[in-house]
Amino acid sequence: MKFNSIHLLVIVLLLAACQQKKASNFNLADTVANNSNQEVKLDAPYATKAVKNFCDVIGWPKGKTPLAPVGFKVSLYADSLTNPRNIYVAPNGDVFVAEANAEVTGIKKIGADIIGVSKSQNLGKSANKILLFKDTNGDGIPDSKTIFLAKLNQPFGILTLGNWFYVANTDGLLRYPYKPGDTTMSGQGVKILSLPAGGYNNHWTRNLRANNAGTKIYVSVGSGTNVAEHGMEVEKRRADVLEINPDGTGERVYASGLRNPAGIDFEPQTGVLYAAVNERDNLGDNLVPDYLTSVKEDGFYGWPWAYFGQHEDPRHKNENPEMVKKAIVPDLSLGAHTASLGLAFYNGKTFSQHYRNGAFIGQHGSWNSSKLVGYKVIFIPFVNGKPTGKTEDFLTGFIADPAKGKVHGRPVGVAIAKDGSLLVADDSSNKIWRVQIN
């Protein structure tokens, strides 16, 4: 068969169209089925305009609390705190609370990044303390509140392991001699691991968990920027979950490409590590979904090159196709811009069977969405050690007036108390809420 000039022109145009379609796939809307059989509808990038829509925290009127499902009771566990960000419950039932914040006031521009807080939330200087709450008579109400540690540097992650007490400052992991029941730290802490500090928005948090055997500690470190806009040199050892020995040695990257894995916890039945990941901004209202995922050893989850699997970020078009191909689809979408930060698996006995081994996630709430999203605690049922693909609202009522952007508070850290109740840190209203069976 002979080809004339018309045939050649048609072939060239078809090839060009195919190449154009291939190059522009990242611009297409898509529906993704993930490992939990949840269908996730992804908008095309920039389908809606990126916005800055900060909430206005007005506090809680006297006598008003968040709302839990029928059969549960919400009460105030602690009040008049200073930005309670994270909660850790020790094996003996002692409750430790990290008071810290990002140390910004109002809205600032740092490099190419916009740092924002709500209109009524003047964060100022971080409290840099860890409080200890003790419940001596077992009624679920703390009988004492003391300062356990002070003069820290934006502490977040807390862990007790053997005769050691660990604190993850934003710039390093400290270890102190410890005996269960100690009411204050009298020993001298030693920095056993330096960590990269500084960065975008609230990515200063460093969380901690130990495996069941107590042989390894896992440290979550968020990215230094939104989407590596300042280059990958500033992202070394960031957007990762690191694994170390209890003495700080043997560091390796356990998993990478996790933009801000602020919440990490082990699923009780399988012992698999999970992370609640706060995803990237400025691609539109519905991109990119925050997510819950099992954290696979040596797994790569896309950041900054790709999102929610192998969807290439248009800001990194054709920069690293090999890494895009490696990106793992997360287990469960939690909604874009919800700021899903706190994570705790329910290992208590008082909630019904429906809640056993499921995951509670604190959604701190949006600033990059045209309407307020998040601002609640959600629950994810697990069956046979895996998420069912469903999310349920569990603690709501934080949004006071969605049209005016007013909220009573912002839930973040979540933890399961020894009596089986759920503790929720509301850092913007400086409270901790307790949810128990009614």
C-alpha cells in the first residue's frame, strides 16, 4: 500500500492527538476504586478556583458541647488549656497532652507559602509543655493536672516504652528516664535523633508510635512545603515515616511520599501501621483528598509528583514519571482539605462491637476550600483488620455558622482512655472533650 501526503498528514495528526491526550491525562477528572472498594471521584486539577477561606473561631457557649451519636454522652474533660494539640494515653492510664502550636499570628507569607490561622486564633508563642492528667478513682474524670515537662520546642509526639519517656519536638526526638506513675520529669533528657525543622503551615508536628514488640519506633515527619515548590533539597527526611531503634540508632525511611502523616497508629488485630495523611493545597475545592492508608514498608505514596495513586500533579508535569508509576493508591479518601490529622484505633471495651478496632480521625478543618469542610471527628469501621470503605460522622457541631465561616472549635488529636472513652483535643477552644457511653 502506498502512502500519499494526505495519509501521512492523517497519521501525524493522530499521533499528535495521542501524545496530547497522554500528556494531558493529569488534567482529566477520574474515578478511583481503592483497596477498600470505595469509589473516589477526583476532579480535574483547577476545576474550581483555589481559595483562602479561614474560619473564625468563636468558642463554645456555656453548656454547649459537640454532638455525638445517640447512646453517647459528651462532657468536658479539661478546659482553659493552651492549644492542646496531641493526646497520649500511657499503659497505666495516665493522660499526657502536648501543648504547642505553629507560632504564627494572623496570615503571613513565607517564601511562596501562605501561612494562615483563623481570625480569632492568635497563636503567638507556643506553650511548649506536656501536661499530665491523672484519674485516681477510675471515674474517667481527671483528679489532677500538672506540668510534666516544659521548655520544649513545639512538642507533639509522646511515647512511653519500658523505662523511657519519649517526646518528639519539631527538631528532634528526646528521651528521658521514666517510671510509670511519675508525676514530673526529674531526669535529664537526651536528644537521640535530630529532625528537620521548619516548614509549611502546620507541618511542624512529629508523631511517635512503637511496634507491639517494642523493638522499633516510628516517627512521622511532614513535608517542608506544599508541593516541593522550593526544590527537593529542603525535603530531605521529610514527607516520610522514619523507623529507628529505641535508642535512636538505625534510622531508615520506612515509607515515603506521605505529605503530612500527622496521625499514625497500629491497627489492633493485624499490627499494621496506618497513617492519616493531610494532602496538598491549591488545586481546587475537591483536590486532593486527605486519606487513611496502611503504610507499606518501602512504599511510596506519591508526594510531590503524584496524588491519590498515579495522578500526576500538574505543577510537576513530566518531571519524574518513574516515581509517578510507583505511587500507591491510598486505602480510603477522607475528603479534600479536611485536615485529617488525629488518628486512634479503638482498643477499648465500652463502645459497642461496631466500634471495636475501628479508627477515629480528628479533622481539624479547611482553609483552602470555598466552604468549610472537616471540623469533626469521623469514624471508620474495620472488619477483619481492614477498612470497610465507609466513613461515619461521630463528633460534630463544631461549625457554628457555615455561611459566615464561624466555628466553635477545631478537633485534632484523638486518643482512647483506659476506661474506653474517647478523648478529643479541641486546640482552638483550648479544651479536651470526653465521649462515653450514655
